[in-house]
Amino acid sequence: MSIIPNAQQTIAEEQSEPLSEVRTDVTTGHRSLFSKKVFHPDDVISHFYWEEVRNTPTYLTVQIGEDRHVELLPTYLECANHSCHPNAFFDTTKKQLVCIRPIQVAEEITFFYPSAEWDMDQPFDCHCKSAECIGHIAGAKYLSPDQTQHYRFTDFIRQKLHASN
Ligand SMILES: [Zn+2]
């Protein structure tokens, strides 16, 4: 998690929403989602929806079922980055991005990618620097039973975890 008030890193603000804003690192082009208000656990940060269901994942999709992957709308939500110590959760049943840890104004909104992805299209090595960092992020399928204790998962992923135990 990072709080980046440094204007040099975040000059471009390409899209503003009432409750959050996208910031783009002008050097890398990397986009992030930052909160514009204080959120408490269970607060709804955003509602979302989708129009098209794909049968394969991409780096932008969230999984809602077996061979069912969607790009969330509004599109700025795709800027929410991964953290191993997330403060938000995409509830794909209620179609709500909810707060799971207190979020301050100007704090980055993050979620745990495997919470909504069984087997990721583009695994990566995490550098979130949180004490809880689990390193290689490849999807819920690859988490240890101990790791799964610490996270909230979508209903679909929870079913998959139960079925694989
Ligand atoms: Zn991490």
C-alpha cells in the first residue's frame, strides 16, 4: 500500500469520480485508484456492473464463474491494483466494491487479486511491501490453506476453494 501525495509521480488525473480518482504515474503510465473520502469497513466504495461475459480471462477481467470473466464497469475500477494487505473487495454477487479496512482520503484503494481470480492470466511477483506479502500472485488456486484464512473471497472462488480441499 502506498500513499503518494507527491505531485511529480501523479500529475495526470485522467478521470474523476465522486468517491475515488484515477492517478497515472507519468513516468511509467501505471494507473492507480485513490480514495477521495474516508471509508469504513462494509462501506460501499462503488457499485459496478458488466455488459459482456468472456470465456477466458485477461489482465483486466474479474472472474464470476467457471469460464466466465467480465470487465467491470465503470472502467476506472480496472485501475484498482493488487495488494496482499488489501483495503477493498470486489463482491461480484452484490456487484459492489466494498471497504474491508479503514481507508483514508488520498489512500490507494487495493484489492487482493486472487479474491476474485482462480487461475490468473498473467501471474506476477508482488512488491506490495506489506508484511503479509505472499510474493507470487497467480490466483486462488495456488494459495496455501493458511493463506486462504486471511482473505475474503468472492462466492465463486469460495466454492472453488471448498471443492479443492
Ligand atoms: Zn504483496
